[in-house]
Amino acid sequence: MRKIVLSVLGLIVLTLVIYRLTLFFQSETPHFYRGDDSRLRYVGRFDFSEGNSPKSWTPGSYMECELFGKEAELFLNDEQRFGFLHNYIEIVIDHKYTKRIQLSEKVNIISLFKFSKPGKHHVLICKNTESSIGFIEFLGIKCAKLLPIKTKKKRLFEFIGDSITCGNGSDSSSIKFGKGSWYDYHNAYLSYGARLARKNHADWILSAVSGIGMQHSCCGMFFTMPDVYAKINFHVKSKSWSFDKAPKPDIVFITLGQNDSAKQMEEYEKAYLSFLQKLRKVYPKSWIICCTSPMAKPEYKEKLKNSIQKVLQLRRKVGDQRLLFFNYQNTYNAGYDQHPTISQHEEMMREVQRFLDFKWSRLNY
């Protein structure tokens, strides 16, 4: 008798579970979920200090989530810096359907997808433009059901660099090179760093500013990467970034030198050495890979190679052994203002991947 009662109770419980799951997945009434909902996953330098809407300035920062429904809308603020600058974003649905759009309003309501039948979908929204174009602010997402996101523990790659790392000057899919403004050609999502991370099932952070250098910056910029690396949006007047609370990258790639002066390599080396010392304090266990510039002509690339290797030798002498050097073999400059194109970013990624494949047993922590 007891076995019969337990069997009946088990059947009732199973029926209730199936019933509740059926109701859950059949519900198609859209609901609005705020930007600070715990089911939305943010990667990069995001500011959560002001209300319910996380904001980010940096290129390549992204939000991802999983949801159920046949349609979804994204609610996003654009800083609209100077009253006319508009950020570009990349929308990625189910890891394969992508579209790059430019925001057009201060408050943007964006249709992410519309399908004939409801289903489970993965959404990723990536900021394609850099800090100087202003922040984007995630107000929320509207869909039938926002689901807990299931992600395996991933590696984290950080890429510290200049316009190359930003993906600046690479994308002419919307506006032909020379027909728009410089920021119209940004695509951080398809930059070599973001591609490399995805190929290795890693998250990515792009800590990059166009024109910036290690010791000298171009284009009238009065600060260098060591001056602003600890800032949330890489500007001297912004608030500080909290390294203590942020996840630590497994590998940090540094690609700085294209904007530094070939006549001041000793100063470049001093700045590089100091920056590595500071970086090691916040990332004590990360591997750091120091790279030459993929845009540099052979003569200058050789100077960068010699200087960076000299700096790494000095760091190794004081016990820092988690350092590697990478030299780009080719020169990539077929895009806007002699930057790498989207296809060249793919080639750059392959160059770095071959290097990682060779070194992976050493880096496999």
C-alpha cells in the first residue's frame, strides 16, 4: 500500500512540474526586464553605480542573455555625445545571426528578432565604437521570458591597445571608406581580439583608445595608456575602475607602439617597463603577451621588437616569468586611414592563434 501511495504522489508531483513548465514556455505575453536584472550578463568595464541601467564607454564591452519567446526588444540609451555622435552596436542572435547598426536616438527601442514560433534564443549586444563616441546604457529588454543564462566557466582575454585593437578603420559595410566619419568604420566585435577570444571559447575585454601610445600619443591626445588605464573609460577625468572587484584575465595582450615616436625608443622602454610593473600588481597571475604593431612598417616593427624584448628581459631578471613576446610577421593597413580591414583582422587573429597553439602547453593553467 505504501508503495502505491508513493507512486501516486510521485506521479502527481511530476504532472505538476510538467504543467508548470508547459505554462512557462507557452506564455508569450511580453514582460520588461530592467538592465540590472541578474539574468543579464555583462562583460567589460560597466558602471553599475547609477540606478538600474549599467553603462559602458569602452569598445567591445557586451551584454548577453538567454530568453524565450518569438520576439524581443532592446531598450538602450545612447549618450549622444556633443549632441550628434551616435554609437554603433553589434547584435548577435543564437551565435550566428549578426547585424551591425548605428543608434539614431537618445533613447533607442530596437527589435532584436521576430520569429513565427516562440523558442529559446541567445542574445549578445556588443558596443562597436570606442569611449570617445560616448557611453551606451542598457535600460532593459522586453520578451516573453528572460531565462537564467547557462555559461560554462570561460577563460578571459584582455587586449590593451590603440585604434587597431578598437577595430577602428576596419568596416566599410555601411559607409564606404572616405564617405563617412572616422568612427563609422569601427567594428570591435569583429576585431582580432574579440575573434581570438571567441575562437578559444573565452570572454574578451578591449582596453583600447584610438591614437593612444605607451609613451607618446598622436592626434593631439595629451595622455598615454599608463595615464588612463586605471580609469573606467580611459580618460584622465573619469572615475577609477575597480580592479579588486573585476575578474582577472588569464591572458593579457599588449599591442602599443604604433603611435609612439621612433626617435624616442628609450623613453618608450622606460614607460613600458613601468606599465608592466603596475599591471603585474593588479594581475599577479595573468600571462602577459607583449606584441609589436600589426600596422607598423618593417623598419619600425624591428625597433619595437628590440625595445619590447629588452623590457621583457629586465622584467624576467626580477622574477616575472609569466611574460611572452609576439612579433607580427605581416603588415595590415588596407582599411581606412591605413588601418586593418575586417578581413585583415581575421588574418591577424590567425597569426596570433598559431602562436598560441605553439605556446598553449605552457599557457594551459
